[in-house]
Amino acid sequence: MKSAERRTGPARGAPCWVSLLASDLEAAQEFYAAVLGWTFRPAGLGEEFLVALADGEPVAGIGALAPSFQVAVAWASYFRVDNADETAARIRERGATVAVGPLKIGTGRAALAADRDGATFGFWEGQTLAWSVGHGRAPVCLELRTRDAFAAAIFYAEVFGWASEEPGGCDVTYEHDQVIVRDGSRMVAALRGGAVEAAPDPRIRPRWHVHFPVGDVDAVAAAAEAAGGTVTPEDPPTGGGGRQAVICDPDGGLFTVSGP
């Protein structure tokens, strides 16, 4: 990948967007506006897709969940790929599932998949926004909580080309009992073990957690509860970090807010 491309978007295999599929788009707008202060504009993909803005900066997408999509309300983390069809084939070859797509959306192609432990994720082929984990108001990190972090790291490395010898991809290291994924010098994702596939509590099941940065975790938690969500305080991950809380919106979408 050319250096100019690295300056304007994520590396190959790096997170390139996060999006909520909501069953009630209007109610989702009201909740996230009240809790995170977001405003919204059309995404240019039809009336059922919006871009969430924080201080005028694109942060995430929110779309209406089509009845034909057999997926739950959830935040999905999307990863940049060069070829969506090849990525889908690699996922299926490794015993995982491609649930939706690849579908043409605007000028690109997207798909939703689930890894072998059931954690949902997406991938995107096409032009990306100048959006990157850890920059501005974009998510501060994406975190996969899974049954076996090492097995998951091997799966995603084979699917997305992490730690490959080809230039322009992501690097992987092991730190503080976590697998860390970096785009250049920046940490963009962490993989942690300990999730339980059959757990009745959805927070404990394998899933990709989106961490949004906030200035005051307590204030955001109070706003979430007032708007009909539920809140669970959490200890920061091993290796440091600010206070955190897991929030479930009224529609069932789970996300994490992280303080400075």
C-alpha cells in the first residue's frame, strides 16, 4: 500500500468502520443523541442508513435492520479488505459463516460474518473514510472477547492477512495476556480470552466490543439509564486504561464507553 493511502485510511485488514444495525432507526437516533451527543446526516446509501457525527466528525453508522437479515441488533466492526469475495471464501474455508453478502453498497461491497465462536464482524471492499480507530472521536479501540484469543488471532490473521510478510497490513503482538493488533504504531484491536459461548449474559458471549471515548463515564452512564438503557461498570483491561462501562441500548445493542 502506498504511503498516501496509509495517511487517508486504514491499512489492509484494519478496522475501517463501525455500524449499528437497529430495529428502530428513529429510536436509535434519539438514544445515541441523548447519551453520546451525536447528530446524524444521510449516508448517501438510502433513507435507512445514517452517519453519526460527533463535533461534526464522522464516528459511526446506524442503519435499519432489514427483516430479511437474520442477524440480531448489534454493533458490527468492519475491516478493510482488497477483495470481498476472496475474504468470504477464506472465512468459509475455516469453518466460519458469511451471513450476509458480499453486497454492493454505494461504491463498495460489504458483508457480515461470524467467526467460529459466534462473534459477528463485517468486512468492506472499496474506498474508506478518513476514519481510524484511536483518532478523534472514532472508537478508541475494538476488543474481541472470545473463548481462545490465540485461536481467534490465527483465524483473523489468515482471513485478513495480519502479520503477513506483504506490506500494507497489520502487525500482531502479545502483551499483558492479550493479542494486540496494530496499524503502524497504533493499537486498533485487542483479542482477549475468557468468553463463554453458551452464557445467558450476552456481555460474556464471544463478540467484538466497540469502545467509544467519553470525557465523563459517570455522566454518560446516567444519561444512558435515563434514556432507557442499562449500564454495567467494568474494570479497565490489563495493561492500563481509564474507567469503562458497558451499555446496552433499549434495542439490545451493546457498546462500551471508555474514559481518559
